[in-house]
Amino acid sequence: MSLKAEHLTHIYQAGTAMESCALRDVSFEIEDGLFVGLIGHTGSGKSTLIQHLNGLLRPSSGTVYLDGEDIFSEGCDMRKVRARIGLVFQYPEYQLFEQDVLTDVKFGPKNMGLSDEEAEKKAIEALKVVGLAEEYYKRSPFELSGGQKRRVAIAGVLSMEPKVLILDEPTAGLDPKGRDEILGSIDRLHRERGLTIILVSHSMEDVAEYADKLLVMDGSELRYFDTPKAVFRHFKELEHMGLAAPQITYLASDLRKAGFQVDQDMSTVEEARKEIRKLFRGNDEG
Amino acid sequence: MNIIEARQVLFEYEQRDENDNIEEVNVALSDMNVTIEKGSFVCILGHNGSGKSTFAKLLNALQLPKEGTILISGMDTRDEEKLLSIRKTCGMVFQNPDNQIISNVVEEDVAFGPENMGVEPDEIIRRVDDALSKVGMEAYRYKSPNMLSGGQKQRVAIAGVVAMKPECIVLDEPTAMLDPSGRRDVVRTIRELNKKDGITIVHITHYMEEAVDADRVIVMDSGKVVMDDTPRKIFSRVEELKKLALGVPQITELAYELRKDGLPLPLGILTREELMQYLVPLLRRYGKGAEREDA
Amino acid sequence: MLRDITIGQYYPAPSVLHRLDPRTKLAGTMLYLLSLFMTDSVVGYAIATVFLVSSIKLSKVPFRFIVKGLKAIIILLVLSVSFNLFLTPGEPLFEFGFIRITIEGIKTAGFMAIRLIYLVIGSSLMTLTTTPNALTDGLEKSLGFMKRFGVPVHEIAMMMSIALRFIPILVEETDKIMKAQTARGADFESGGLVKKAKAMVPLLVPLFLSAFRRAADLAMAMEARCYHGGEGRTRMRPLRYGCLDKKAYIILIIYFTAMALTNLLPW
């Protein structure tokens, strides 16, 4: 299974004075089971892009293929597409509306036409994945803490059992604990269930840690689609786009400038630690 | 001199059932003692539910302590006659930039506070000019807040407080909803207000990096102050911070790990420059290329 | 799109109309709306058109921007035009089955459409050239006499101005929640009336909750900025009638008299 965007272009209010291009000729292919980080400055076209990937927005030209099927073609059932490509919006807790947590999470599967029991089974499973304890299932979603609400909202998309999960800044506004919990669940979904993940994030540290590949958007265009290490090599260009590389990448650059041969591609604390220890160990051996 | 004094403050949230009987009492703050010196830049860290937002609201008399006393420049927040002077002295900026801007035009929003205070029109215009230039938003004076980015809106909100000429500004997670560049601008703005205008800043956040430059960091957990020290001393206590689910900046963590590995690095390294400053001499002396350097 | 609603939006520009006292603009708009209902003749509409077009020119608001606001009333427009077109009795011009169009029908429908369009453009021109705060001030001052009868004029004016500020925010939020629920398989388009009404629940509940949350936040932010009602409040730019306003009132009186006179014309 793969998700492929081909020459995606989106023009808002075409033909008026307000015409603006939100997406310009974006093409890429994401293989099954990949963890992809999507980064870009606010207004770079990230949100527009992900809304195309599950058919919420129609492209002005170009299209999206899911397993080789054009999702914007006549015969394509949009609901099925949306069940297979789950999209979690920013601040998703603001979509909660049901009286209790379980019923809210059942909303998606029931829309897919599942029976109540089946929907409930899927809902419970999804709530387990996001790590919400059973005692909360019958509570009102509005009584929960911010982090818990968000996990319920993510479960609301997971319960449709998508193969691809797109999350728009799922950690925005959360405290470090909430951030770790959410990222932990996403990582588990990727590793244990083999879901393809597209994570929109402002945190270079997070994408450096989790992503296999990065999509970098700038001025409505796709600038890079490569491994995090390869992308972070362009940290000067990233800065011009209002982005930055992780602190550790800058440390690597500083160390190399000072004449020490560390791997320029190190980007996490663990990698840096290994690299720096190597510099010392060389002396022990000699 | 102390601008803020909190003495043995207790605050509880009551949950009531339909018959208005108390169902549950959640203690948000208990036995909180904090004094904040005039002109200082204080960061309050803590995860959600640690009581930091409640504390912020007490400082502005938006809520009153159940027990204990809060003094703002010596004024008791319980004293209703002092209410307006307290709010004038200690302004407040909130988390959501959209929900604190009242007007459809930037300049009118900045004028809102002084107007409520009954300031003369000419003086209001002067204050608005001054406040907008301090936050770097003069160019947007006649614009609608809806056209601005999150970081810009938050700077307008700060200008709205600055125009009230406060001695102290309390910011309750002003950067939580912003992107990195918006966050940078807001942090730079409040730092400048502290340095150039001597306004006391109480910055509440859960981004550890933002606490690095503060004069003092207060860490809260379950309604209590658990740490209160300089950033360097606080960030030396990596294990404790991790236990509080707070984490530390990446560079601090790296330095801490390397120290555990036996490198003689000091505790509480905060920036990349600092790390380089200590690491480079060590590498020159003991590292792989050491012989070559000597030769 | 929902975002196209321009009613209640402010459009900043350095124009004569922007500089007028909000009370003048309020009075002007009232007289203008009244005049539209007074006249029924071609000459009357011609005068109203000249008045409206010159006002738009003076306002420096792009024509396109104003017309965009009409999108919001398209349904209303179509409905009232077709009612008048098909249901006005008179000399039939065209008949097809039960559809019957009369000359009178065309005339009333045409006037109705023009009247509606002019009404919306006229009132949006006022909000486009007046900041909500100025509008609030204007209303508060013009209706100040009602305070004596216990009407909370300041509070009402404040509420209006805040509502105007939050309309675009809530519109955007509606759009977002709709998309989010669509991503969860919700369907807002198909089905009968009952199904459609039911489909609105996942949209309306979050929307109301959000509005309440915003209201609570805003109330707190206002309190923190020393808001304590209208008493003792000063204004950055207090309302003062200027030379411009005098001229505007003279023009208004001339316009209104002319419109009143058109009724006396035989055609």
C-alpha cells in the first residue's frame, strides 16, 4: 500500500483578485509503514497538503493515489478513503461532542456503517492504544484533562482502523508529559501495527527522533523529501525557510568547525553522546 | 523590594452537584509561599495541573485565595477598593491570543486598558504609540487582529498590558499555542520589557528552553513550590526534573549524560556555547587528536 | 465559502467616509434605508443609485469587496425575487402551465431585488468604514437617552462590538470542525431534513462549547484589563462632530428631501 501525490496544485479563490496558490506542483510517494515528518513554517502549505491526502480538499490540478487508485476519480468512495487515511486535526479535542467517551469514539466506525457492537469493539481497542484507562469510558469527555481529551480525539480517528494516520501537530499546547504520552502512542502504532504515519510538527527534535523521512514545505512547494539526516545537512537553507535543525545538529557543526571529526549527521542526544565518546575512546585505545 | 508576596496561600476548586452541594474539593494550591523581587525575570515551570495557572490568576485578583494572603506592591488582593490599582500594577497576558483581544483594530485593543482606567485621550494615544513600538507592532496599528499570526496577536496582547503602565506582567503560558518563530518573538519581547523598562516578568511556561535566561526559576508540582533557584542550579537536577515529567533542554541533557560517562563537565550547562567552552579544552587534552595537537 | 461574509467586517482605508463621526454614519444609514422604502419610482431608484455609488467611491473600499458581501444573501434574494415574480397578480406576459409571469411581477421583483441589494450594500458600507468600537461608541452616544429608561445601552453596545469581533473567528472554527467531523465520516450533505438536522449535532455541540469557552476567557481578559462597565471610562478618540459632519448632514437632508419628493412625481 502506498500513498502517492502527483503534481498536486491548489489555488484558493481562482480567478479573483484574492487568488493565491497554496500548493504548487507537489509530488511524492510514501511507502507502506513509513513514519514521515512534515515540517514547514506556518503558511507553507502543510495544512492544505494534508487535507488533500484524505480528500477534504480537491486539488486544482494533480491528484492523489491510494494503492494506485485515484481518490478524486468518479467511482471512488470518499468515505472509504477517509476511513483508510485517518486525519487528526490540530487541537482535535475541540471536536468531541458526545455524552461519554466511548460513544464519541464510536462515531467514526458507526459512520462507516458498522453495527453498534462492532463499533464498540473498535472503539475500545482504539482507546486501549492511546492508553486511556477503562474507568474513563463512561465519563463525559469534557471532564477529562487536556492530554486525556486529546487522546480520546485521536482514538476517535483510530477506531476507523486507518492504514495511514496523519496528525497535525498533535502535541500543540500540551505539557512535556502530555507530549511524551502522545508521541509514545503514535510511535507504538507505527512499530506495533505497522501504520503509516505522517506527523506535522514544529519540533525538529521530535521528528529527528521518530521519522524515517521528512517532507519539507516552503512557500507552497515541496523543498525536500529525504531522511532527517540528509535534510538537516541543509540547516542553513532550513533557516532561510524559518525553520531550524535540532540543537544537536548545530553542535555537530560547531565541533567540526573546531576541528573534531564527529558525524555531521548526528541529531539526537544519544547519537551525540556516542560520537563524543568515540572522540575520547580513540585516545584510550592508542 | 518585593512586588509580589504570597504567604501560606491555599486555593481549592469546588465541584458542586445539581443541588449546589459540594461534591468534590480539588486542592490547587496549598501552603504556597513565594516572594518576587521588583525588576526580576521569574519563570514558573510545572506540568498541567501543577497549580501554576491558578497562581497567576491569584496575582491579578481574578481569583482570591481561600486562606493566606497575596500582596501586590503591598496591596492585599482581598481589598476590593484596591482592585483596579492591583490590576494596574500587575497586568496579565493569557494563553490563547484570540480570546483576549477585544477590538477589531489593533490600536483600539491596545487602548482598551487605559480607557477603562479613565486615562485622558491625549495620554492614551501616547501610551498606545509607546506600547506598540515596544513590542514592535507599529506597522500593524490599523490592522485587524484577524490578519495577524499567533505570535503577532500575542504581542498585541502584551502591548495592551504595557499601555496600562504596569510594574509587573504575569504571562500565563503565552507561547503554548505559537509556532517556533512566534515563540521566539514573544520571548524576545518580554525579555526586552524586563531589561529596558525594568518591568517585573512572571513567565509561566512548560517550554524548558524559555527558562534558560530567567533570573530565577520556580518549579511547581501538585500545588506546591518544589524547586526555586537560578536556572543553572535548577537544570543541574536533571533526574528530579525528569521525575516531575518536565525534561530538560537537549544540550543540558547531553552534558548531563556525558558527565555520567565520566567527563569532568560542570552541572547545569544550558547552552551550546557553554558546552563547547568546556568540551573543547577537554577534547584537546584527552581526545583522539590530542597527540597531534601537542606535536 | 463561509469566509466570504463581509457584513460586519471593517475595511481600513484613508477615506472621507472613514473619517466621519460614527453618529453621522448611523444617521445616514438610517435615512438611506428609510428612503429605499419610501420610493417606488424609477427616478427614486436612480437618485438612490447615484447616492450609493458616490458613497462607495468616497469610501475607497474596492467594489469587488462590497459585492462579495452579497453572496451571504443570495438565497434570500432568489426567494424573494421568485415570490414576487410568480405570485404578483396582473397582466400576464408569459404563461406556462401553472407558471404565470406578469409585467407587474417583473417590476415588483426587480424593485425588490434592487431594494434588497441596496439595503445590504448600504448597511455593510457603514460597517466597512466604521470600526466596531467607533460604531459601539456611536450607538452608545446616540442612544444614550435610553439609559434614563433603564436600558443598559453601554452593555448592549459592548456586546455588539464583541460579537462582530468573534464572527470571523467562529466562522473559521465552524469550517474546521466540519472538516474534522467529515474526516471521521460525518456527512453534512445527503439525507432528508431529519437526517440533516441530526448530522448537525456533531458540529453544533463543539461550536457552542467553544463559544462558551471563548466567552469565559474573554470575560476574564477584560476584567484583567480593568474593565468595570461604562462608568469612568474614557476614549482614545472621543466622538466630536467636525466640519465634515456638518457637510454630510446637509447632503443627507438634500438627498432625503429629494427622495421624498419623488413620491409626488406622476411616474
